[in-house]
Amino acid sequence: MVELEHTRELMKSMGLTTAAELLDARLEDASHRELTYLDFLGELLDTEHQERRRRSEETRIKLSRLPNRKTLEEFDFSFQPSIDPRKIKELSTLAFAARNENVVFLGPPGVGKTHLAVGLAMQALRNGMTVYFVTLPQFIADLRKASIQGRLERRWRVYLRPDILIVDEVGYMQLDRESAELLFRLICSRYETGSIILTSNKRFSEWGELMSDTVIATATLDRLLHHAHVINIRGETYRLKDRLKIGVQMVPPADIPALEKPAKE
Ligand code: ADP
Ligand code: MG
């Protein structure tokens, strides 16, 4: 079948790789099901299109460096009543990202800040957006290294380009002057040009201390919060949910408070 081979080669050269691979099977299927030409073509192109979307999503997920692939569907809102599910639902429409607004999750360790940030990111990736995930200590270490190696400006692009940048774990580490300036520059540079999802265990009133400078902290928060959705999570750590349950049954109550301060992951 010279025509078949020729057609397949044409499809491949045009980048329709999935359709080219499926051509034989789909032709046979079309004749069995007595499909019209239009239905046959429509189905074949649909499959190609879906496969491309899937591959593109997979590539963007990998490039995003997310620590896991948790979704918003997996989040148990009944465990964390301080979060209004409607607010998360509204964020999951991604209108915030289209408007270059920020999202800030605040709360103690284990309450689901990273999970919600990743969940929103997965939603964005599903919808064709680009995401990059970094913890604040990683970001600082990365840019310092780039600075020493003389490729600081190029490295900045990694953090400025994605539609959504997740800056996780702000607050566990106190920042020296140089680090505070890097964070300030990051938030200024993305201000009104790209979204940030930031998570922190610190209240905003503690940022002066965190950044070792109240003037820089005020200027940073000013940009970060100008167009921002702040979600304050109060409540129990989910990490110890089951241990606490077991604890109630197995150890005297006096031992339970010791479990409430988990070692950081
Ligand atoms: P944080 O970033 O606030 O320290 P994480 O998002 O890392 O907390 O949550 C800790 C662990 O508990 C993760 O495995 C996360 O998926 C899970 N988790 C936290 N809250 C919930 C929840 N309400 N429903 C389902 N899983 C949760
Ligand atoms: Mg976290």
C-alpha cells in the first residue's frame, strides 16, 4: 500500500505523530463502523490533539519542579474548617493568574499550605499555563551561586518567566541583607506582570524580623499584597492526624502536646 505509506510519511513530516501511528488501525475501524470521511478525520485529529495536550502538560509538570502532584480534589476541606472552600474554588478558576494577582497561604506547619499551592499549580498546568516551584532557601542559594558564577541575570529569567511562581516555606529561615534584597527584587520584578503563590508560617507583622529590615519588609509586603488573596489557615497539622488519633488511644494525654511540634519535612 504505497498510498498508505506515503500518507503516513506526510503526517509524520507535519508532526502528526500520533495520528500517523494510529492511521492503520483507525482506517480499519472506520470501515468497520462505516464512518463518514468527516467523522474519521475528526476522530483522528481529536486523538492527535488530545495526545499533544497530554504531552505538553506532562512536559510543563516536569519543568515546574513541583515536589508532588497533589490536586485540590484530594484536599479534605472538612479537616480544615478555617479555609472557605468557595475561596479555593474561586482561585481554581485561575482568574487570579490571568490578572497577575498573588495568593498567600499563611499558617503553622502541616495545615496544607504546600498542598493547596501545588493543587492550584496542577490546575494551572492542566489549563496550559507554566509554573515554577521553589522554596525560599532554594531560591536564595540558587541565585547566590549564579551570582558567584557570573550568570545571575540569566538565572533570574527562570523565576520571572513562568505564569505562576510558587515560593514555598517563607519564614523558616531568617534572611540576611543580601537574601532579603533578592526576595524584594523577586517580588518587585513579578509585581503586576506575573503571579506568585507564596506560603509562610510567619505573620506579616513578623516580616521585619524575618528580613532583618523593616523598611525592606514593608516595601516587599506592599508589592506582594497590593493585589493578593490571603488565606489564613488556623488549625491542626494534617501530618499528625492519624498519629494524634492513635495517640489518644495509646498514650497518656500528657504526651500528646509533644507531638504537635513536628520536625520540619
Ligand atoms: P504545610 O505546607 O502547611 O506545612 P502540607 O501541605 O505539606 O503542609 O501538608 C502536609 C501533608 O498533609 C501533605 O502530605 C498534605 O497533602 C497533607 N494534607 C494537609 N492538609 C490536608 C487536607 N486538609 N486534606 C488532605 N491532605 C492534607
Ligand atoms: Mg509546606
